Amino acid sequence: RFADDVQPIFAKSCISCHSGTREGATASAYVLLDYDSVMKGTSFGPVVVPGSRMSSSLYLVVAGKTSPEIRMPPHNDESFAEGRGVMLSANQVESIGHWIDQGAKNN
């Protein structure tokens, strides 16, 4: 479920950069305040493909399946982002992936 499982992950680990005038919001125009903003995507387009975690760049960057420079949250010295966070746990990554695979519904 988005409200119970996914949004709390975004609130804890992502919103500090992906809201308002913070780095993530200004660099990519990606805001993670609510379902609509998550699904809107970035200035480059949508990042969630309902039904396919492996086609969703949101999943790929949090699961560490991209180059280190663009992994989220940024947690290594190779990161393009200035801020530093903590890598999501395997359970958190799986929750996001499961939600996407189940259709990325607003539930």
C-alpha cells in the first residue's frame, strides 16, 4: 500500500531533499510529498511504470541498479548530489518494488 508502506519511506529518507527548494527538487523537479507528485515524475518525465519495477527509474536508483553517481539517497563520495543520506534497507527497497509491481496504486 502506498499510504502505509511507501510514503513513510519517502517521508523518512527522501523528502528532506525532494521537497520545496531542496537540492533534489530543484535539480530534477522531483518532489515526493504525495502520490500525485511521485507519479508526476521529474523534469525528464515519469519515473514510475506501474506494473514494472525494472522499467521504473525510481526503483532502479533506490535499489542500487544504476551507476553510483545517481543512486538515491546519495550515500557515497561518487554521488552527483551534494547531500548525503543512508542507503535504503532491503525491506524498504522491496516495499517500493512490490508497490510498483502491483500497479503503483494510490491506496
